[in-house]
Amino acid sequence: MRAAVPAAMGGLRLDQALARLFPQYSRNRLQAWLRAGHIRIDGAARAAREIVSGGEQVVLEPPAIPDAAAPKAQRMALKVLYEDRDLIVIDKPAGLVVHPGAGQPDRTLANALLAHAPALAAVPRAGIVHRLDKDTSGLLVVAKNVEAQSSLAGQLAERSVRRVYLALVQGDPPASGMIDAPVARDVRARTRMAVSHRGKAARTAYRVLERFGRAALVECRLETGRTHQIRVHFQHIRHPLVGDPVYRRGTRHGLAFGRQALHATELSLLHPRTGERMSWHSAPPRDFKQLLESLRRSG
């Protein structure tokens, strides 16, 4: 895999820049590959702590991943909106976990993708370059080869991928705004995230589309992609997502919904082979629409 360090990453440690360029790999794994010579910068070995200037050419040649470490193919229904030799765009239902992990060893999107396109076994993380939470529905792109994966990872790092979400939030938020608040792992509960000065930069732009008095439908555009970013940011401004079982505590506007009311509705990116700008849209699923209709009737 080849990638160029964007100018915007100048000043970062090399391992930090690599983690953004290749988010399909953990930072610890990238550091180990640096030490082992699997990553070269401008043709030479470099130390993880060195500072990048921007413009460096990175060549990553990962070692083979043992078969035992890879998820197994499992046939499951997938809603494929687009597919070619480089990309698959999935409309993910709520309730589907993206990657196997503790408590969910199989029956995930990764397992389904390996059955749908067996060649993904040769691509790290089955080609998945960004995630959606288990109970978030909507659009997700998958790379079918390492070249496409590297291109998409670079676009995500450079923030040229447009990702738009619909969220139903509690209360009556301002008409529009930019939530600019760093996000880190919550020191009190490791399964949660929180706004913290120790965190990574996180920016969410939003605008209200419709108001219902005790809730509002908002359109959110991610400028960064931190874990639980939209959920944490709206809790931070005291308008948590309706139905969110993790980030709705301490609110007064309880609305019954079986999951966080969040849907990835728009995805736009540059095709990794042609450079053409491509876009996809996904309408909210039935449960989300029914909740909106209920609020409109009660309003």
C-alpha cells in the first residue's frame, strides 16, 4: 500500500500520522511494523517518534495475517446499493455489528462481507474503513482491494469524504451550529466516550430540519470520525439522541425508542480508481420513520 502524508498532518509523530492514514490497523501494530521494516518513508526506515512534515511517501507492506485471526465467512442478507471491482456500498440495518469482538464473535458485517466477496479475505478488516455503531443504520463503504482501502483511508484522513447523518435529538436545540469539542475514552466507564481536553479533535456541524417541541430532527455532517462522536457531542450540548441507552442519562425529555435515533443518510467520496466524485443516499428505516410520524401527529 502506498500513501502520501497530507500537508495537514505536518507536525504529527510518524506513528500518529500512520494511524490516520491506515485506520484499518491499530497504532500498536503499525509501530511494530515500523520496527520490523514493513513500513518505509521516502524509501527509508524511520522511527515512530519522528515528526512528519507532510508530503512524505509511505510504502506499507504488511506481513500475512494468520488465517486463525481472520473472521469467517457467513452467509447473511446484505443490502448492497453499489458494487464494482473496487467498492461496495452497504445500507446497514440497525442491530448489525460491524466487526467481530468481545460478546459478538460472529454474525457481523465483516462475516457477511467475506461470504459475499471472498476476495476480501486478502484485505485487512475485510475492507471496512469506517464503522457505524451496532444500532446506527445507514451507509457504509467497503474497499475490495488494498489500493482502494488505502485511497479511502487517505480521503477520510484528509476529510474529503462527506458523511451526513439524520439524528432525532431531545429538546429544542439552536437552529444550527458547529460542535467543536475533543472526544476521549471516558475514564469512569471504558465503554463510553466523553468530551475531554485529553481527547482528539472532533467537529460536528448540524442544522435543525424539523421541530416537535420535545425533540428535533437534525442533519449532522461529520468533519472528523471519532467513536460515538455525534452521540457524545449532542449529549455535551444537553440534547442527547432519542433512545440512546448510553448517553441520555440525566435528561428530562424521555421518548420511547428502541435504539439511538441515528441514521447515516448520505455518503460522498472520490472513486479510488477513476477519481470521480460519487454519492449515495439512504432513506431512514421504518422504525425511524414511524417515530417521526408519531411526533408529527402528537405535535
